[in-house]
Amino acid sequence: MLIEEKSNPLNQSVQYLKSIGPKRAESFRKIGIETIHDLLFYFPSRHLDRTTTLSAAKAYGYLMNGYDGELTIIGKVEDIEKRNFNRKEILKIQFRDATGYFECVWFQGAKYFSNIFNVGDIFAVSGKTSISKYGNLQFTHPDFDRITEDESVSFLNTGKIIPFYRIPKELKVTNLGDLSIRRILKYAVDNYVELLTENLPQSLIETNKLPSIVDAVKNFHFPESKENLTLASKRFKFEEAFYLEVLVALRKQNYKRKLEGYTFGIKTNLVSNFLKTLPFNLTKTQLRALSEIKRDLMQPSPMNRLLQGDVGSGKTIVALIAMLIAVDNGYQSALMVPTEILADQHAKNISKMMKKLYEVHKDREIKVALLIGGQKKSVREQKLESIELQEADIIIGTHALFEEKVNFKKLGLVVVDEQHRFGVAQRARLLAKGKTPHVLVMSATPIPRTLSMTIYGDLDNSIIDEMPKNRIPIKTFLRGDGKLSDIYKFISDKKKDGYQSFIVYPLVEESEKLELKAAETYFKILTEDFLPDLNIGLIHGRMSWQEKEEVMYLFLEKKFDVLVSTTVIEVGIDIPDANIILINDAHRFGLSQLHQLRGRVGRGKKQAYCILVTKDEYALANHKLNLETDYLSPVQLDKYKSAVRLQTMVKYLDGFKVAEIDLKLRGPGDIFGTRQSGFPELKHVDIIHDTEIIINAKKAAFSIIENDPHLEHKSNQIIKNNLLQHYRNNLKYASIA
Ligand code: ADP
Ligand code: MG
């Protein structure tokens, strides 16, 4: 049955519902809910499983009989007690119900939680319980919901799973509480849910054993059982992942079908000669990535590939070989990196390698050109000319490479290093230059598999997941400020064994003047007071790239034992004998930034050390935080975020593991960078935990788009309509029809 847009009751204003007048309708509108349809999709933020609600006495009995699942007890706050233990505040709250007592304890966030509970309030407390050493029934860091006296009665009588809705301040001002919003939704669901039309093809619903949209909405609000709630949630996760993957598949299709690229082959022995000049053998995964890249280069459609690998895993060499293949075919290659100093370093290293190559490959000298801002006008013009005349084969630079004035004669391959800094728009502009060159993006921030499948799903994916054999794992330590003098002594002692050190300070000051002053102050203190016997260099963000380059060069040449720096050494820099990195105020850095910084050391043959110094007392505390962060509430998480970051660094060296925890801490929304990726925000699906659902959704989406790229088949109209209705904004890079 087709209902006209306007006459469809679901499109009526929420004002038509019982107990919503103009005032409440207006506040709903403020949070984006205008129609009854919108309201039906205002899902509970959580549910309380009343099916396992017990009295205190019963719960005690359960526990004695070995039950160790979660349970809920409803009780009244009887007593609030704060105590100090080992310099930490502990909060203990006594509750009472009709049958007995129970207590809740918090070892963290005592102050925060003590403000939530008042004597006489009633709460439904949920979680795992244990028997304390005094024999009391005890919850540790439980979930809880404040409820009214009325509710506590209805709770005990209904025996159901109770939805809890977020009530933002816009709604609160119209006196909406847990109870009234639940009533409104119950009314809406009872009277309107059947009118919803399905937005997934029937075949997908069947093969994936999903409930219909009507059943799913019903059960997401007022589940008949836990299983039904899980199924409803699964359906919305699947639906969300499916439409995301449809967009990804369309984007990929768009790229492959529409654009024409160059078909390369192996023309001479240039590449094999190059391999002979390397002082090492490529690792197995480097070889695998290389063969995947080669296969792409030899096909007529342009390559669009993501090369992932932890810092130091050897991505550059793989990219360089790809660049040489393009050169071997008579084309130019461009390497785009995020900073000038990195561009400069790459240019130096690659030129050196090309000189070595020329010694064994006399037919042809491969020319490297560096193009970055701040070059003298005459130099710049000469470079531009060499690019235009194809005197330069490999061109290295920052995004300055893709300015109007740069005209590549025959650009065959673009390599983008550290791609997380480049948005889709930038990528699009890069592709707009002439015909479509092959594109290889490299990322040193490993992306969890499900994430790379989704937001980078339009790129083919190669992973280097092993380190060159000669590496010794870096040792990471976490220390308080008080240990700094010991650390300086360590740095001085190690100097005698040929060690060089980085000493990194966070950027505290926003203004240029203050930054300069801070950097110079650190430098002065270190040279005069703490490390008087060592040669110390200074590098900071206010230097020109030429000045930075000069300092880096002197450091590489061992003219300095220590390099004091702000974050400019973050990416790419390669100094083999720098094997100690001391990071001050490490709690101020992000996790991936810390991991990148650590990646600056451990590239040589010696044991490397990463020393994190912090004032964060939680990070330094003896007890270890649960790095999976499962039991931390959002409030706690906020408070312990930097502690979790620092302890993660100590515990894990593997960039993929670090990235996974980083993702959890930041929340997928953040990393997803909706605007950057051009994909919709995810509300239901959890990038980390819902791997299987995402994989199934992806398979389904890709196979549908492969068979019906313009969504013309009758059975796919439901998908097309839904895309046009709900995902119009996301179709920019993925046109249909
Ligand atoms: P990243 O992946 O961080 O860009 P690089 O490409 O800079 O890593 O490589 C780090 C260092 O390891 C470089 O000095 C490089 O020459 C060296 N390297 C690369 N591949 C190998 C290998 N297979 N065996 C030994 N050393 C290697
Ligand atoms: Mg690199």
C-alpha cells in the first residue's frame, strides 16, 4: 500500500499525540523530532532488565548459590560514606529495600558520584555483585537509574524490560520525566508502528534472520524479551552498516568504472636493479603489498589503494618501488607528505638511493625534485620547469605539489604519505589534475579492520603487519616528574654507549612568541642545569624548514647528543642512533601522537627506550586501569582518559592494538570524521565490536552494487528510494543513475 506523503499519519506533527501540546511539540522540534515517524525512531539510550530484578534477600541467596551474572536491586539510599584509603577517596553507599540491605562502592570518582545520591532517593542498581569481607551484598561501580516511588511499584509488578530515554534539557523544561516520556512513546508505538514501511529488501531480512522494521521498532522500545531486544538492535546495526556499505560500494564503483588510468608493465630491469642495491631483503608482508600494488598498476583502471603499516614497518621502500615502476614506463611519480621537513628528508634519502642505483643501472639516471614552500623563487621556477619538461622523474613535496602552477608532464602515480591528514576533498582535487594517475595512500596510523573496511572501503587495502627482522622491541616506561633527574642521568650515561636522545615537550602556548620562549627556556635549562656535559640542539615549530633541516642534519651527523623539540619530529624522521625518546607532560598528547613519537626510535640495532613523564596521578597510581575501558562510565572515562592512554603505551607496542584503544577512547564518531569521510554518522553499529555484522552487510552491499550498479532492478528500488530519502547528502562522491 502506498500512502501519500502528506496524508501519511506518520508524517503528522507529534503534537497530534496524546499528552503532547504545542509547548512540548516545540521542545521536541528543538531536538530534531518533528513528526510521529521521527518520534518512533527516538530510541532508548538503555534498558533495564527487570526480568532479573531481585529483592536484596533473594539476591543474597542467589549469590550464595554461586550465581555470578548481573542483577538489579531497587533500594532507598540509607547512608553515604566517604573514606580515604591509600590517599584515595572511596565512596560507599548503603541501600535498603523491604527485605534487607546492600551497598555500592566506588574507588574512582567518589566526589562525582557522592553528589548524585541523596539519602531517601530510590535507585535501581544493576551490575555484578559480590559479598564483601564484612559479609555485605556489594556492587562495585554499578549502573544505576534514579526512579520514583511510583515507578518502583510498577517496576516490581511488570516484570519487563524497561526503556530509559535520554531527556535533554529542551525536554526537561516541559516537565517530561522518565515516566511521561515512556508513556508518550508507548502510545506512539501502540498506535503507529504498524504504518512503518520496510526499508530493507525482503531477501536480506530473510538471509540475515532479521526482524521486520515494525517488529524491530516495537522491540527496541518495549522488548518482550532480551532476545527480541538483541534482534531489534541487530537489525538497526545491520541496516546502518548496509547503507553505509552501499555508499562505499557506489563510491568505489564510480571510481573504477568512470575513470581511465594507465596500464603499466615491467619495461626494463630498473626495478630489479634497484632491489639489488638495498642492504636488506624485503619482509614477507612488504613483498605481498608490493605484488598487490603491481597487479593494480598493470590494469587499465587507476589504482586506488591504501597501504597500512605501523611506524617503521617499511612502507616508504614499497612506495618507492611503485614509483620506479611508473618511471620505468615513462611516467613521473609524485610523493606528497604532510610537512616540509619530511619532504626534505625523503628527497635526500631517495636521491641517495637513486645515486646508488645509477652505479648498477647506467642506462638512465633517475632524477628527484623537491618542491616545497619557502624555496627561493629562482629555485622554485627551475623545479617547476623540470616538472613540466619531465626532467624530474620523482617529485617530492607537500600539498604545494598540487597547486595551480604545477604542471606535470606525465604524472603516472601519486603517493600520499600519512594520509589521515588529507581529506576526501583534497584527494578529489589531486585527481582532477589531467588524466587519472594511480594513487597509493600510506597510513602509519593503523586503522582497525572494520574501520578500514568502512570509511576506507572504497580503497583497496594492503597491510604490512610485520617489522623488519633486525628490530629490538622498544622499552616503554612511565614516570613522575620527580624522576626527571634520574632520567637525565640515564641519558648522559647512555651517551657513552653512542646513544642519542630526543627530549620532547608539548606545545602549551598558542601564540608564536610564547612558543618560542618556552622552547628556548627548556633548551636553556637543559644545557645549563641538567645536561651540561652534552651537546644539545633545539628544533621548534617557529623555525623555517631550512633551519629545521639544518638542525636535523647536525643531529644525524651526531653533532648533537640530544635534540630538544616540540612536536615537529612527530612524523617520519629517521635517525638511526637516536634510541631514547623522553616525552614530557605525556598526558597532553593524544595516543596516536604518542605512538608516532615512540616510532622515532628503535630503528637501529640498539635497545631503544621511550620514557613518558607525567603529572597525571591516576596514570602513575599503582593499580592498573582496565584498558579495554569496559567498566568505565563516560564520566569516569573522561577523567581517566589520559591515564588509560599512558598505560596503553606502556602495555602495548603494536600500533594496531594502540589504534584500537584510541578508537574506543575517542569514540568512532570522532575518528570517523563524518565531514572528512563524506559518510553518514553511525548511531547503532559499533566499529569495534560489530565486526561480523559489518562484514555481512558489506558482502551484501557490494554484491548488490556489483550486479546492479545503478540500482535499476525492481528488487532494489527499496534501496534506491531509501538512499534518496535519507542519504542524499552522502551521495556526492557516489552518484547513482
Ligand atoms: P615507515 O613505514 O614508518 O615509513 P620506513 O619506510 O621509514 O618506515 O622504514 C623505516 C626504516 O626501516 C628505514 O630506515 C628503512 O630503510 C628500513 N627498512 C625498510 N624495510 C626494511 C627491511 N625489510 N629490512 C630492514 N630494514 C628495512
Ligand atoms: Mg614513513
